[in-house]
Amino acid sequence: MTPTSVPSTQTERNMLHNVHHGVASILAVNLAVPFFGIFALKLGASNYQVALLSSAPAVVSLLAMIPGAVYVDRFPQKKRITTLFFLAHRVFFLVLACIPFMTADRRAAALVVAVALMNLPGAIGNVAWQSFISRVIPPAHRAKAFAHRNRLMNIVGTGAVVIAGRALDIMSYPIGYQVTFFLAFVAALVELRIFQRIEEPESPPFPVTAGAMTAVRANGSEHGLHRRLIRLQGSFREAVRDILAHPRFVRYTLASMVFYFMWQIAWPLFTLYQVKVLGANNLWISLLTLANTGGSVFGYGFWASFAERHGHLKTLCVSTAGIFVVPVLYAFSHDLTAIAALNLAVGAVFSGVNLSLFNVLLEKTPDEHTTTYMAYYNTAITLTAVFAPMIGVALLNLLGFFWAFLICGLGRLIGSLSFYLVLRSERRAAGRISCEEAGTGLPA
């Protein structure tokens, strides 16, 4: 890795505001999202409806992300449009607060529908933010910038979850949930105000590569790809051709699909096991989150330094290899205290996954049409979320918790291996380039 350069004054301000935005964002999210599962069970949701809390939003994302990204990419400046999508997503916190007013037989289904629909602006807003932040924070500063951001987000987010969990157990049902959802919306308004302080460059601050210029000329204009998609004139074949022209992006996307699929199968099983088998209440849900994020606070510093020395892709390979133990140890754990201790250790490992997934994506995404390619990536990994949670519940119904957890652990090892294959492929490609340069007398 090359030595880190000194950030400019504008970059320093943006990095600071980005940290503050992340803190306000996680405050809003963690007052609501960690309790969706237990809220659904209190509303009378079935096991499959709990799984749909993950699968249904994924379906909405599949339908929304690529058209939404094409729309967002039409805007040279991304901050305003990103803010609008963020606001539309956060408004649904108020919708969730109104669900207890519905008749009892409709509440669980209404929650699933609301969580799914809120992901429409949420998915587009996330893609827009990824494109926006890739222009705001230069590559040389991303590792430490996002490590610092994520560390503080975990501290504040953990405090929010613990306080909200205790408050939900103290306040009567459903008033406690309605109050926390309303406070989540208030925190979201603060988040959006802070986001407005980030200064967006007037033009892309990083040089456009020769490949990007070639693609622009081939498309006839800067937005040629977008017009083809909108007009639907051979757009699918041309989009596939454009994607396949970037093999590094394709390899990382395919590896991510394998990883996310194997990772997400266990998601609904954790909630069902904690609540239905071990009897966790809102406070215990928050304490388990506290343990997980508490470990992350200590892990981010290590993984940021590791990434600077070895690169984000190797960091991803090493850190993902450790998370297979979570479902395996769940299979042998019959006590919430033991699971909390497990979460503390795994949180330190998973912070490396959380840090490196996004940074590797930024490295592999082509310089041209960044938002659109990020939408391709997010659509691909979201496709796995449509089926993975449902498969997890099917494994539970067929085999029970013990064998379902063991299978999930094996799957997570396979997901980690997929990133290792990408790393090995890139090392071989780099070796071939070095040999060619040596053969032509060029400096290595």
C-alpha cells in the first residue's frame, strides 16, 4: 500500500460530517430496525412472515434499484436527490407507529408490507449515497475514514438499542413501539440536516480513466447507457456487454452473491431461536446487539490497519472466514448469556467484513456510470436476500434448529472461500502483468 496522503481542508470537513451523519443515521435506524422481528412476533406473525421481513424488502429492491440508479445517475449532483430518497424511507417509521391501530388480523401482514415498501426509497437512496460518497472521500482516506465512522456508529447505535430495548420492556405494549418509532423519525430529521452539510464536488475529483473515456465515446455521450436503458432498445444485451467488459467487477459481484446468500440463510433463525426457544425479551435483544457492536468498536482499529497493510480484499477473505462459527455455536448454545459472549467475540471479527465489503466494491466499480454499476451490484446481492431467509425457515421446519445452524455454518465457509478465489485470481493476473513488463524491459 502506498503511504496515505494528507487530506485537503474540504476533504477533512467532509470526513467529519460523514462521521456525524453516520452517527445520526444509526441512531434513527437502531431505535426501530433491531426490534422488527420481536414486534412482528408480538403482532402474531408466523415463522414465514418473520422470514418475509428480510425477503419482501429484497423483492422490492430488485424491482427498484436499477431503474432508480439510472434515474439518480441523470443528476450530476447527487446530494439533493439522495436526501429526498432518505426522507421518503424514514417517513415509514411513522407508518410503522400506526400499525397497532389496525385490526389484529391485519397487523402482522401490514408490518411485512410496510417494511417491504420502505425499502423502495431506501434501496435507491443507498445506491445514490454510495455513488455520492465515492466522489466525496478520496480512495487514499477511505479505510481510516470509514473505520472511524463505523466505530462511532457502533458506540451510538449500541446505546440506542440498549435504551430502546429497556424502554420497550418498561412501557406498555404497543405504546412503547409507537414512541420509539416516532423518535426514530425525529432522529432521521437530524440525520438529514447533517447530511446537507457535506460538500459535494462540482465535478468528479478523481481522474477519468482511458477505459471510461472509451466507453463514453462508444455510447455516444455521457448518458448513452442511461438512454438505452430507458428506451429499452436492446438495453439488456448492451448492459450485459458493458458489465462483462469489467471482469474484476463481475468476479467480485459473483463472489459477493455467494457470500451474501450463505450469510443470510441464518438471519430469521437467530430471531426465532432467541425469542421462541431462549425467551429473549426486548432488553435481551438489545443486550445481544450491545455485545456484537461492542466487539466491533475494538475490531475496527485493527482491521483498518490490516487493510492499509494488506489491502481490502485480503481483509475481506480473512474476516469472513471467522463468521462461520456464529450459527455453529448457536447450535450448541442453550443460554442467552453464552450467546452474548459469542456476539462480543464475533463482533470484533465482523467489523473487518463490514469495513472491507464496501471498500472493495469501490475498488472494483468502474469509473464510468458509478451509480448504475453499484445498482447492478446491489441488485445482484439483493437477489440472494429474496430466497435465503425462506430457505433458512425451510431448513428449520425440515431439520430443526440444530442441523439448520450447522448447515448455515458450512455455507458461510463456502461464502468466505468465494472471496479467496477472487483474491487468487487477481494475484495471478498481477503476476502475468509483471512477467509481461519484465519481458518488455518496462519497470515493474
